Amino acid sequence: MTTEPVTEDVPALEPGDPYCLRVGEAAALLAGHPWRRFVALGDSVAEGLGDPVPGYSTLPWIDRIAAELTAVQPGFGYRNFGERDLKAAVVCERQLDAALDFGPDLAMVCAGGYDAVRPSYQSDVVDAALRTMITALQGRGADVITVGIFDVSHCVAVPDRFRPALGERIHTLSRRTRELAASLGTIHIDLTEHPAARDPAMYSSDGLHGNLRSHAVCAAETVRRLGEHLGNTFRG
């Protein structure tokens, strides 16, 4: 579990990557943000697993978001309860109470991916767990971020025979999460349809996770969506 955001210099390649944050962009987009306590719930995607990529930061994506929020709001609090190999229902059972106890006014719910990479994926069960987490956090006054994850069926480590079914399950999870987000009024990030999602170079060797370039892209898209939510713009 991450307890505090870590800061570091951003490697030189990132500002030149068309999908990553440019210099000064996060500060402009998050200027004046009202949040003081940020919590993340989820599986390995929330935890931040991924292979390093030369020229890109080694800081996982949600830690990066927290670091950018902290830069604007000194004293900002952050906890990441993300843990690998957990189905969405288990994430809800193990993490929700602790997340609520932290008293967040901003929360990330990123779960269901561990369910969807398996043929046993039960969409209704995942939906129910996501709904429980989202509504509980909203009921305590938190703005909630939801996520449609990258489609790892494009990873070269995934055997060809598994790609179609895996991609279908991930797209089903993404679509249903998007619909749930619309009905509950979350701040939704759709990464499944991101133009970089089809690039095999975005994925880790395990065939299950994005690499740290994908983390940089995920962080950028989240910061941009938060900026949109706040009504901020960047003219760089």
C-alpha cells in the first residue's frame, strides 16, 4: 500500500511523447483544485505494476497523479490500497472500509481487470462491486474517478489463440464501466479506446499489464480529465 506520493525528475523523453504531459501542463490543468485527500482502490492496475521503459519515469501512474495534485495543494494526503490478484468483489470487501476511514474527497476505483483477464469473468458481479464502492465513496462526499483499462490483448506476450476472447472481455468491462460511470456521475477515463492501446510496445512482458510508458499516458489522460472537470485549460 502506498502511503505518500513520491516526486522525481521526469525523464527527457516524456515531454516529447505526444500522449504524455507537457512541461507545465499538469500545473495548469490542476490549478486551484479543491481536493485534499485522495485514495485509490483496486487490483494490480491500481497498485501500479509494469515493466520499466528507458526514458520514462519509474513512478506508477496513480502515484504520479497524486504527486501532481500535491504540487498544487501542499499537505495533500494520499493512500493507495491497490493490490494485485484481487477480483473486484474482493477489492470491495478488503479495501472499501479502510478507504472510507481515510476520509477522501477524491477517489480512484480501478477494479475488474483481474476478473476480465479470466474466462470466468462475471460482468454482473463486477458491476455490483464497482457500484457498491462508487456509491459508498460518493455518499461520503468524494468525487470518484473510474477507468476503462488498456486492452492487453494487443500485447505480444498474449498467445494468438487467446486474443479475441480476452479483447472481448476487456471491452465488455470497459463498456459496462463507462455505462455505470454515466449513471452514477463519476469522472471517467476511457483508456480502452486510446490510440496508443493498440501499440504492442505499450505493454509489459507478463502479458497482463501496461509498461511504464503506458503509466505515463494513463497519468496524462487522468490529469487532463481532472482539468476538464475543473474547467481548466492548458495553452502550451
